[in-house]
Amino acid sequence: MKRTIEQWRGCEPEAMATRQSDAARTFAFADAKADILELHRDNERLRELLADLKAWDVEQYMTIPHALRERIQRELMPNDHGKGQTPQAAVPLDPPVGRD
């Protein structure tokens, strides 16, 4: 990333657009473009990983240690912000045990 998340959080778009020199605005846009492209590549990589994980059959999935399955689901499931559900609440981690 060209700028840290702290730098981006501290940016004031209006100030950047109206109170900076042309050169500073050019650098800011170049940094923003580079960071967006890097984040897009990361997003695509994670989406491919998620698709590969979803392609496994359930039996293979069940051989992954529980803690790792939780982490995979927590980190790779799409955000459901605004829908009232967290990814963990939306998809159960394990099938119920002892219920037939």
C-alpha cells in the first residue's frame, strides 16, 4: 500500500481537493489508485480462495481442525453489514452433533 490505513483515515477529502497544490493532488490520486488496485487484487485472491474452499466436499471440510474452520469462515465470508447478521450467524460452522 502506498499509504497506511492511518494515513487514509486521517485524510480529509475536501481539504485534499481544495487546499493542496496540483502536485499534491496528483500524488494523492496516484496513491489512491495504487492502493485500490492492490486491494482489488487481494479481494480477488481471497474470493478465489473462498471458492476453492467451498468446492471441497463436506467430509474433507470436516477434517480441518475446528479452530481453523472458524477462522476460515470468519475471515473469508462476505460481510453482511446492514442485514443484521454476522457471517458466523448466517452460516453454521458445524452440523449439529447427535441429532438425527
